[in-house]
Amino acid sequence: MIVVAIIGLLASIAIPSFVRARNTAQTVGCTRNLQTIFAAKQMWVTELKRPGTEVPTEDDLFGAGKFITAKPACPAGGTYTLNAADQKPACSVASHTY
């Protein structure tokens, strides 16, 4: 009985820490993806001499021979909005900001 109580106590301490660590890792991964997308948009503007107000499509940035080989995905399942080239991209998960 004491062993079960100790295991329950340890689980109640460890599980919130694991959840917090997972959320932090997802946020960091998403932020890095957003930074990569923003850098690709800047290269797109520079190389193709586009105005900063133009919005690139996914086909302009992602794919073989493009600025990013594979389209990045949010680790938490969010979706990315590219926005205009001179604006930062956004994630649909509210806590994931760049």
C-alpha cells in the first residue's frame, strides 16, 4: 500500500513537469519554423525582386529547388499563415509567436 502511495506521489510531481517540457519544446520548434519561413520570404523578395507587400504562396517557398525543401509543420498541430513578405509569419496556436 505504501509503494502505491509513493508511486502516486511521484507521478503527481512528474507528470506536470513532462507536460510543461513538451509544451516548451513545441513552442521552441514552432518559433524556429516561423523564423525559417520568414528568412525564406526575405530571400524570395531579394532574389525575385518582389515588393515587400506581396504575399508569397506556399508554392513560391516550399518544394524541391525552392527556398525550403519541405513545408514545415507546427509541432503542436497548428497551421502557418505566411502574411506579406515584410511581415512575420504566424501560427494558429496562440502561444506560438515569433
